[in-house]
Amino acid sequence: MMENFTLVLLSFITALSTYLLADLCMKRWKLIRMIDAIPGPTAIVPFLGNFRITFMPRERIPLQLAEWYQKYGSIFRVWVFFVHAVVVSKAQFAESIFNNGKHIEKSIFYRLMEPWLGSGLLTSEGRKWHSRRKMITPAFHFTILSDFVEVFVKNAEILVEKLETCEKMEEFEVSDIISANTLDNVCETAMGLSINAQMNYDGDYVRAINSVNQLILKRIPRAWLWCDFVFKYSPTGRKFYENLRIIHSFTTKVIQERRENFAATRDVAEDTNTDKGDRRKMAFLDLLLHASQNSETPLTDADLREEVDTFMFEGYDTTASALVWALFRLGTHQNCQERCAEELREIFEGSKRAPSMKDLSRMKYLEQFIKEVLRHYPSVPFIGRKLGSDTLLGEYLIPSGTNVGIDIYHLHRDEEQFPNPDEFNPDHFSAENIRTRHPYAFIPFSAGPRNCIGQKFAYLQMKVTLSTILRNFIIETTMKPEDIRITFELILRFEPDIKIKIRKRDASL
């Protein structure tokens, strides 16, 4: 009797296992057929897919993508080992993804940033993301941004002093100077901490951030390093976590100090959502502490660190890259530079006063110029989403769970949306041209529910910095766009470093 029961049980387990395996194989086969119905490059090596793209030189990736768009159209698929992805570069496809609340989960590759950023606003999902977004949104209220502008102005004036020391140079590399400026801005606005990076600061924290960026980039194409255990004990992983300890220790120390200070001054903290009366100026971290105090689930130090580290990651290198590209295009397009300068003459009428929020809102052409810079050189050239349901993109049904890459760099070069897309023309962003263009044709800060919460912060910082430079200097360069090699990293990079020359502008601005 017992033998019969054992035999029946084994038969049942075998049948169930066979059924589950067959079902899994059928689902996998169905997914493969759906994905392979989309055009895309042929896998050279079986089971490895198109893995070669992950080992390409970074400056080759934009060119390879352009070749594939020309061959397959504005949507194609790739296989990297057993992971499939669909890449799109059309505004209509971006709209279908960004506007669907089921597609707010980030793609698989964002997971590789979680050791650094945790599950903060950039990487979190579901209820946690909704809660954090709701909590953080007031930190970018108009009144708070006005306080941040004062920081931008102060640091822009220091930047002018640094640039004055370069005035007699034939040409000089500008990246490090600008990066120090944006680092000062983001540290002071995020953490309330002045690190004086523009005054020859070269601390461990800065080096650690730069190193972690590069090590994440090194990890992405090496599939065997996607496993956290393998990565942790690899040479790359050991170096990564060594630098990560420096970053987290620094941020944690600042958080603990600000929390103690916040507790001591809690009685005088005022409502940050009003512009009435005198307010105590707060950094982003202070605003989080204030919001957390009134929340049902107060933020822990680890929670605060996630959001501060995310703010630092999204606000430091990205803005520096955009500002360097802007200075380069001011140098190559003197006509655009003169139109910006003329606008500033009309606004300031020869006054040396610092720009106010009202002044910044009047800088319409400068804003058009900045947007055209971001169209050509989006700081984040590529973003990813994981589809939460089957989705029709054009004529192809993309299965749920697919990682979709939105190629912002090439989307911004769509001839249907931007005639002569390689031409640098700030009038692409005149009110008339914007009205006639697809609303998702320009998405340097993403779009939809998960768009960049700090885009107003970024625009204000760039306006303050560029207007201050233009009121003091004329920008020139002997470099041409064809001299620059664009590389896809976590942000858009350039090789070689961009060089400019400056001359003192007359006192009329």
C-alpha cells in the first residue's frame, strides 16, 4: 500500500514538473517569437546575442545605433545574453511608454546603481516611489527655488573670478572649472554644506563619486558582474565598494549633523509651502527632514541618504556636462552669443545687480539656446523602462516585462520633428515651432509621471551661470563640432576635452 502511494506521489510530482517546465518553455518560446518579430541585428554567436555592443568603444555606440536605425527603422530589438531589449527613437513611442502608468518601473540596468542610490526616487517603484515623489515635490516649490538661486548667483560670481585668471590664456580646458562650480551648487543646495570645490578643493568625496560612476559603467557590459555576489568579490567590485564607503560615510555624517541642527531649531522652522513672512533658508536635506517630521512614516538616516545621494548624482555631472556644451556652442555660434548678450542688455540696462527670479524668467532667448544645447547633447542620452503590460508600439506588440530603451540622443534628431536636425538653431524652440511639434519630441528630462523632478532647478542653475558668464566675457573657441567625439556613458561625455578662450566684455551688460 505504501509503495503504491509513493509511486503515485512520484508520478504526480513528475507530471507536475513536466507540465511546469513545458509551460515555461512555451511561454519563453512565445516571448522569443514576439521579440524576434521585431527587426534587429543578427546574433553572431548563439546564446550570446548581440553582446558585442556592450564591449564597443563608447564613442562607437552612437554611430552603431544610427546604423541600426537606418537599417531597421526607429524601433529594433537586441539580445544581450538571455536578456532582450527593444530600443526606440520616436516621440510617438516615447509617449506610449511615458504616459502609461503601468510602465513606471525602471529597466533592469538601474538595479546596478542600487548599491549607491538605494531605492531612492530614481530607482524605487510602486508605493514607495509614489510616497517619496509626493514628499519631495514641495522641495522644488517656486519659493524654495528662489533661495537656491541665491546660491547659484554666489557661486557664479566665484566662477567669474576663476575665469578671470584664464583670460590671458590662448585656450584652456573648461570641464574641471565648470564641474567644481556645479559641485559647489549641488552640495550647498542638497546638504547645506559649502565644500568650496571652486577654490581648489580636491577631496576624497569628489574622487569617490567620479570613481563610482566609472565602475558602474564598467560593470554594465560584463554580464557575469550583474550577480551581486560575483561583483562584490571581483577587483572592480572591491574598488567600487571601497569608494562607496567614502561617499556613504560623508553623506551619513552630514545627515546626522543636519538632523541634530534641525532638532535644535525645530521651533523656528516654518511652513516651506508659503512665501509669506521671513523664512529660514533650508537645503534639500532640511526640507526632507521637515517633510519627514510631518509624515506617518518618518525617514530614517538610510532613507535620507538615498535621496541626498540621488540628488547629488542627478544634479552634479549632468548640469556640468550641459554647461560645458553650452559654452562650446556659444563659442562656435557667435550670432547666438550676441543675441543672448543683447537680451541681457535689455534686462539689466547696464546694472551690475544679481539676477532675480523675474530677470531669469525674461531670459527667453537664453532659454531657447539652452534647450537647443540639450536637444543636441542631452545630459542623459539613454533611459530605460520595464513594460508592465503588453504594449503596441507601431506595428509591433511588445510583451510585458520587456526592457525598453528610449534613445533620447537620436529621438532629438528626428527629421520629422526637427528639419535639418544637425543644424544648431535655438529658434527650434520659439513659441511657434513648439506649438507645431510633437510634445514628446524633446525630452531631456524624461517625461510623464517619472520625469525629472529637478528640471526647473537645472534650468535656473544654467540660466544664472551662463548669464553671469556672458555679462562678463565673450566666449570663443577654435574647436568645431566635428572635432568632438561623443561618448555614451551614464551621462553624455565628450572627447577630447572642450577648450575655450575668453575676452572681457564691455561694461554695458
